[in-house]
Amino acid sequence: MKALLAVGEISKTFGANEQPAVDEVSFDCQKGEVLAIVGGSGSGKTTLLRLIAGLEIPELGEIKLGEVKTNGPGTFLPPEKRDCALVFQDYALFPNMTVEQNVFFGKTAKQRPEQVRKLLQLTKISDLAKRFPHQISGGEQQRVALVRALATQPSLLLLDEPLSHLDPELRDNVRAQLLNLFKETRTTALFVSHDTEDAMAMADRVIVMRQGQAIQVGTPAEVYSKPLDRYTALLFGKTNFVPLDLIPNAPHHFHDERSNKEVVSIRPHDWQVIEKDSDSSNSTISGKVSSVRYKGTHLELKIESESMCILANVETSRTVKEGDGVTLFPSFD
Amino acid sequence: MKSLLAIFFFLSAGLCVNAAEINVYSHRHYDSDAVLFKKFSQQTGVQVNVIKGSADQLIQRLISEGKNSPADILLTVDAGRLHRAKEAGILQPVESETLSQNVPESMRDPEGSWYGMTVRARVIVYAKGRVNPEELSSYEDLASSKWRARLAVRSSSNIYNQSLLASIIAANGPAKALSWAKAVRKNMVRAPRGSDRDQARAVASGLADVAVINTYYLGILANSTSAADREVARKVGVFFPNQNGRGAHVNVSGGGVTRSSKNKKDAIRFLEFLTSSESQQTFSAVNYEYPVKIENNRSDLLKSWGSFKADKVNLSILGSRNPEAVKTFDRAGWE
Amino acid sequence: MTEPGGSKTQNGTGLTLILTSPKRNLSNFGRGFLFKLNGWTLAALVIGLLIFIPMASVLWHLTSPSENWRHLEETVLTSYLKDSLILVLGTVFLSVVAGVSCAWLVSCCEFPGRKIFEWILVLPLAVPTFIAAYAYFDLLAIIEEKMIPLVIWTRTNSVEDLDTVIFLLDSLKYPVTMLVMASVLYPYVYLLARASFSRQGSQLIEAARTLGHSPRSIFFRVALPLARPAIVAGASLVVMETLNDYGAVKHFGISTFTNGIFRTWFALNDLSGALRLAALLMLFILSLLVVERLLRSGAKFEEKGNFARPFQRYRLGPTGATLAIACCLVPLTCGFLIPLGRLSLWASDSYRKILDSSFVELVANSLSLAVASSLLIVLTATFLAFAGRYFKSPGVHITNRLAILGYSVPGAVVAMAIMLVAGPLNLTLGILLTGSLLTLLFAYLIRFLAVAWQPVDSGMEKNCDLLNEASQSLKASPLVSLLKINLPLIRPSLWAAGLLVFVDTMKELPLTLILRPFNFETLSTRTYDLTNQAQIPESSVPAMCIILVVVFPVVWLNRKMEAPK
């Protein structure tokens, strides 16, 4: 199947002697797919999104959107002519227009008022049509921004940190709503997030960015359990980097630049923790518990072994104390 | 720091009045005056401080300063203003043998509150070639429809025009003066604007055929450094109106000693000096004004315009009729 | 222009702030008024009222009997109104068109020379209107000369059409004056519109682009409506400057209100009539400010101070770029290049005649006067703003608003106000107030306090309000708070305020003309004197000095506005 969006070795540098903000990034996006770009601040993820939207002009590389080549040597399609819409992080609602005027602002939105009204209903903001942006809540503003973008029926929807302004308790709800909406409107979406939870919950595939480079592309599960480097592994939460020689049978490992060793990423909940005496198999590590923290759903143990300090989670029912000797081995499912 | 010192120096300048100096509020901003003031200082050792401004503002200021005013002398370019200053009580009558000799009676206040210094005639200038001087006769004639769209005169805010109209009111009565002003305004080729010099330029350029201006402006034009100005002076002719009647309208530029003067003696000496025949020559040579005794004129340029009969109306009438003249202009729509 | 680093709506020289936020200030009026009386607030109240009294004495004459009032009403009042309105509307229209289009081009488009235009377009601000009028003194005459054949033809061939031709000739003065005034006043609109465009800049315009809108449609549907408050603020500055002008309108023969005030005062010798006209003019401007204020509060949207992202400007093709350059060049040429060019041409002929030791004194006078008044005004503004903010005294808030009214009235009216108050004082106190530099400085204080007050006050609001509360709770004395916290934090605002006042006093004419002391001439009074004697070439030397001295602070202020933080 032909990709809807094809990005080929795109690069963008701000300022003469700066590091590239986006450095030879390539990826594809299929029709109907939801793609997340994740990375720390300054990793170039927002710039990548803006390059696709046409708001920045790349020095090198090609972008193809559907059948149209939007960027390439000597080619630049201005944003107003691209078949994609962007939902801004701060929503960028026009403060001088009502909600209704905002959502009908898009060039092609006026041609299908019925669909736009439906979108308003779907997002439950029909009642707000006559209000101004400063008269509605943050969550409502976000939905207005979303509807405004969708109203143009873009083949690709770009979202910049769509959930960053929302309260944690709202987020889960909104994630589900967004996914529903994408499904119902059959939208292909590409969103940027610094929060890997968003990415894991919503995306079909994840692109991990670091210092302008796309260092890993894969399904959330892949990226989570089989990171290609220390940065990616840490981006998705707490983990332990265990030298490969300690766990030779590990199904996935990578070369860690910091220790210059092959290492295995083992999440704290992937350990099996056993009392000291039951020392048996060869792929085990032993150590002494240096701290126990109650985390509600589990206990987080800090275990000092000969060469390193390991985090491991155990059920709260266990009676582990500081100073206990324990043996660990990873469970690979 | 230096500038601060300078500020304090100037702050105090308004407060102390030195005996060896006189302070002059002057509307006159001519080179001739600077030359003469300097000469006076050299001859007498009395320093002359000048503040220039429009006569109206200076009078207003003298009124508000009252007896504390530092001014010793007020110089203006119009008898009407001198009269108004006298009415406002800011001038004091002075008597001086020399002044009485230097200034003819019609050119000074009967009580000696002010003395004329120079005389300017308000005349008609015409485009040589396009206008036959035979066609011209009087100010009143400018209201005739034959001058339709051929006339240029400056704004009625100008005191020379106000005094001219005051003299017409005095001669013909208010009603005739109003219809005259209306007709003249209608004959103007453009709305009044600019100085007398601009009116002369309009005649030279062909926009207008006749204009009403003060004579010394022609002198300035004829002696200008700019070739275009000299060309203007060549192209226009001077006509003294009302020679068969009351005579051409004249006005004086003059001055008086202020009531607040702390140095009356030097102030009178100053006026005497300005009306001396030596100074009078300077005025007519440098500024092309007529001497206060018109017949004593010795400047070649002024002679070339010929001798004329001047309106003998008492100049203080121009002052007392001035507000009436201004209102008449307003009613006539003469801006 | 305003203090650097402002993200708050930057509304020029502050006049628009004159009637701000009365609600908060009045909320605890009465109770707070008395309780907050202390040495500081008392001093601030007294100073504020002292500055306001002369203006109040003018307003008080709104109904005073005048012997000539009927006459004025019957004859000239309508023409003063008509001329003022025509001139103001035309000048504002031209200024807005030039200012807004240039601001849009330099902030949202990319074309060769854009960076240079960005700052060079503010330069006409250094040219006072009366000097611009002299630079164009013969423009009207030249146009008239072109019409001479028509006049002559009509005179001989078609007498019945003479009225039309004369009307046409008469009306020429309006467009010419508008053009001359707008060409040096448009930077007010340009500066504020540019700040607004670059603030709204990135996000909203980008959003509109991704929604498929062309630059044209974005300009009219997004950028322009959003910039409206800024444009209105700039336009109101243009209105005030236009009504303030005396030299240019007199030169081109337009009888505006300011002209009428002088005529009534001097020609009719009717001070109370003139004062009544002045009060009427003041009332008119004040109501304009109120309307502007209401319009602004109607448009509730706050512009966000979001400079974070460099904006991807529209890249113009060869045709577009040529047009853009032409569009920027027109106002720049009319407002700066031609005046400066003509002045320097004349100056090259006459500088030998004019430049002597007295000229050095002239420059020193102008500079020291401008520096001294800047210091005085910035100090007063800082004290008043601090006293109002630190003690949250409603009384001081009110007197502060009253004290800055002077900027909205023409300099000539301020001078009249001073005369009105100083006259009786002269007589009763036996001290000579008029004609001393002290009075002149006080007059400047009345006229230009708002210029310094606005950046200082908003600088304090942004940087110091919270910290003042903190220092109050730490039991620090007000003096310590002022010296150790407020002054260091608002230093950029203080600089901006000082420079703005400096620029304005250097350019000032009517006030200085009426109130200056003996033998005291500044560059602008000298220029006026010389031009009054039609010594245009000679006047070009002091005129050029003013422009050259003022250009530097103008450019500096522009850069401060461009690169906030």
C-alpha cells in the first residue's frame, strides 16, 4: 500500500552554526494511521511537524503528501495549498471571532456546513457556537481547534502537543475521545507529544526523536520493550541497564554508548525477586535491598548488587525489608 | 553638569535686571534691527537683550507679567498693536525733545505712549504687461468685478490687512467696508495664504494679476540672493492707490517704553537712537522701509517707486477699529 | 512606543492609557482614600493636582462668558470645525494606510532590504510637522503654477466656471497639507501596528495559513482586525499631533481650531473666547480618548506576548518584492529623504552665514533644556507612579490620570493655561513666573508627563507590583523599595521614557515660543523665526540639527521595541 505521507531525509537548521533541529529524518505514514512523534524538549519534534505543515522550509530532503510533492529540490508548496491541517499547541483560535466563525474559517469548511455541524455535535461544543474563545474553558478551546482543523477535511491532521494543556484526570478521557473521533472521521493523524503515555495510548506507531534525528520508529510495544538506545528506553519510563554478559539469553539488547557495552533494558516490573538462599540459575543477579518504597500498586525496591544499583517492583503483599539479601532474574515473556 | 549650570544661570536670568542693560520685547525680526541694537550698545555701553515673538503674544505676556515684567521696550510692526498695548496699560507716556523732533505728530501717540520708527505703505502691485496701471485706481476699486479671479491678498489674520480694513471702515463706514471685504474675497483667485511675498510671487507667476502688499517686501525680493526672487521683483509694478482721495494706506512700526521699565532713561535713549536720522537710513537701506519722515527717504530703490500721498488718518484709529475689522473679515468669509 | 520588553499592549505615548481601569482604582474609594494618606501619597496628590490645575482652569472656561462668542458661532466656528475635521480625517487616513501597509510588509513578508526598512521607516518621526511644512513650502505653489493655464483660460473663455476652478484651487491646500503631515506622522501607526503584527505574528497567521487562506485574506480577516486596537492607538496619536500643529497649518492656510484659538486670542483680543475654544478642543480630544478606550474594552481579546517562534515570512517574488520596496519607499521618501535632502541642499548654501558662536549656544540651549526636562519629567513620573502603585491609593490614581491630561491638548493651549495661572501669581507673589526657565520646564512637565508616565507605570505594573507587596510584608521602607527594587527593575523603561521626552521637547515649538525666557532661543524657535522671515535656506541649518539630534534616540527606541528581551 502506498504511503499517504512520505518524508525523506528532511533537514532543517536554524541559524548558521547551530546544530540541525531536524537532521535527515525519514519515515512514512499510511492512510488511517495514527502516528506519534515523541522526544524530549529540543529534540526537533515540533519542527518536524511544522516542516510537514509547510510552516518551515527545509534545507534538504523531500516530503510527499498523497500524490503531491510538497517539498523537494526547487519545490515548496506553501502551507495554504497543502492538504493537511495543524492543531496548534496553544490552539491559536482567532480571539476576534466566535467559535462558529473560527470553525468555518477554513477555506473549504464553508462548502460542507453539515459535516462541520456534525463535528461540533460530536465534540459536544455546538452550544458554544456564539461564544468567543476567551469565554470558554481550555478543554473546549482544544475541541474548537480540533474541529476547526478537521472541518477542512484534510487528508492528514497534524497535532502539536494536543493534550499538554489538559489536567491529568481529563487526559484519559480526551485520549479516548480523540481516538474515537479519528476513527469516525477516518482521519490520518500525526501528533507530537513529550508524554510517552499519550503516544502509547493513542498511536499505532511511534517515532522517537533525539537531537533532530529519528532514532527509532515502531509500534509503542516495540519501542517500549525493545529500545534501540538508552535515551529511548528512559523516555518511556524507569528502567535498568544490565550488561548483556549478565543476561546472555536476553531476546533484545543494544549497544550503550555511555558504558560502551552491549546492554539489556529491563523494566522494574520485569524482575522476579526471590529471597537470597534460593540462588540457582546462571542468569541471576544478587544484592542487598537498600531501600523500600511504597508506591500504592507495588513496592519499589532499590537493590545494591556488586556492580550496580537496580530498581525492581514487587507486589505489596511481599515482606521485604531494608538490608535483606535478594536474588533477581528477568522474566521475558 | 555644565548644562545644569547653564540651566540655573538661565533660571536666574529672568529675575535680575542689570542697570546697564535694557530688555526689549520685539516683534521685529529684521537684520537691520540686530545691526542697530549692536551699534547702540557700542555707543552707550547699554546692553540690549531681545526677546522676539509675535506682538500679540508679547503684549499678552506683558499683561500677565504686570509690574514685575523685565521689559523696558515693546517694539511692534503695527500701530494697531501699539494702540492696544497702550489701552492695556502696559506702556507709559514719555516726553523727549529729540523724539518729538524725530517723529512727525501723525506718526506717534498724542500722549507719547508710543512713537513710530519706520513707515510702510500697503500698496497694489500689478503684473507688468498684463495690467495697465491706468486700470488701477483705489482699494475700493479692487471690489469691482473686473478683478474677478485676478486678485491675491494674504490672510485676514495678518495685522496689515486688519489695519487696512480699519482705515476703510474709518473712511467709508462699516457697511460699505463689509461689502468691500466680501467682494474682494470673491475676486481672489485662491484662498488667502502665505506672506505678502507669496502674493507678489503669484502675480509674477501669472496666477494673479494684482496683489496687495507692503512695499518693503518688494525691496527684499529685489535684493534677494535668489535669482527667482529678483525676477519676481522685476515682473511686478508698484501702484500707490487712492492718490486722488485720502492717500495710500500707511502704517508704522514703532515702540514704546513699558510701564514696568526699571531703566526708563536708557529706554528713552534707545527710542531716540532708533529714530535718529542715522538709524532711519539704516532701516530704509537694509530693510527697505520708509523713514518715519517719508520725505527724508534717501534709498534709491524706494525713490524708484516714486513719491506718494499717504493717508493722514490718525494711526491710533487703526487700533481702536481693529476688533471691528477682524469681525468684518470673519463675516465676509475672508479667512 | 513604549518601554522595551513590553508584552502588554504597547500604546504609544500613553495617552490612550489616560482613562484606564477606573474600576479597580475606585473599588475601595472612600475607605482607602483617607487611610492611605501619608507623606508619600500627600506629596503625590499635591504634585498631581499642581500639574492639573492649569488644565482645569482652561476647562473651567468652557462656559465662561465671552463678548465675541456669538460672533464666533455665527461666522468662523463652523469653518474651524470643518477645516480641523477634514485635516484630521485625511491625515489619519493617509497615516493609517501608509503605516499599516508598511508594518505588514516588514513584519510578514520577505523582500530585499526588509531589515533596513524595518528601522529606517521610523525616521520621519524625527521631523517636526512645522519643519516638514517648510521643506515642502513651495509644493502648493508649484501645483498652483501648473493650474495657471486653466485659470487664465477660464477667466477669458468660460467665466461661469470660475467658481468651480477657484474652488478647486482653494481645495488644493487640504490634500497637500494632509500629505505633508501624514508623511511625518505615519510612524506612530507604523510602530504600533508593527508591534501588533509581530506579536500576533506566528501562531494565528500560521493557523490561518494551514486553514488554506491566502495572504490577502489573512491580512483582512485576521491580522487587521487583531491589530485594530494598536492601529486606533496610533491613529489617536496622529489626531493629537495634527491638532497640536500650528506651523504647518498656518503655512498652508488652513484654519484649524489651534489657528482659531490664536486668532481669537490675539486678533480679537478676546482671551476668554480663546480659552473657550481651547476648552472645546480639549473636550473634543478627551471624548475621542474615551471612545477609543471604549472601543478597546469592547474588543476583549488580549494579544499574547508570544515572540517565541521566528515567523516564516511570505517570500515575495520579483514583482511582489518590487512593489513592496516601492510601497515602503514612498512614505520614507516623502517623510524623510525629501525633507532632509532639501534641507541639506539649502544648508550647504547657507551654513557659513548661520554657523557662528551663537549657534553653538543655540544647540547647547536646546540640548540642556531637553535633558533637564527629561530628567524632571521622568523623576516626577516615577514618583507619581510609585506613590500610586505602592500605596494603592485611589486618590493618587485619580490625580495621576488628571496630571497626564496635558499631553492630549495642543502645546499652545498648555501655554495659555500657564499664562492664565501664572499671571495672577505674578501679581500676588511679586515673583516673575512667566519668562523663566522654571515656568517653561513646568509647562513641559504638564505637556509631556504622559509620555514618561506610561512606560514607567506599566513597567512598574509588570515588574514591581508583586515585589512591592513582598517588600511591604518584609517591613522594608517605601524608600528602600523604590531605590533597591523598583528603580533597578524598571531601568529600561526609565531610559525609554527619558528618550521619548527628549525627542518631544527637542521638537516642541508653540509652548517654547510663547514661554521662553529672555534671549533664550532653541533650535526650534530659531527655525521658526527664520522661516517666518522666509529665510528658508538659513532656517534649514537649525532644522537639520533638530532632525539629526533626534534621529539617534528614535532609532534606539525603535531597536528596543524590536527586540524585546
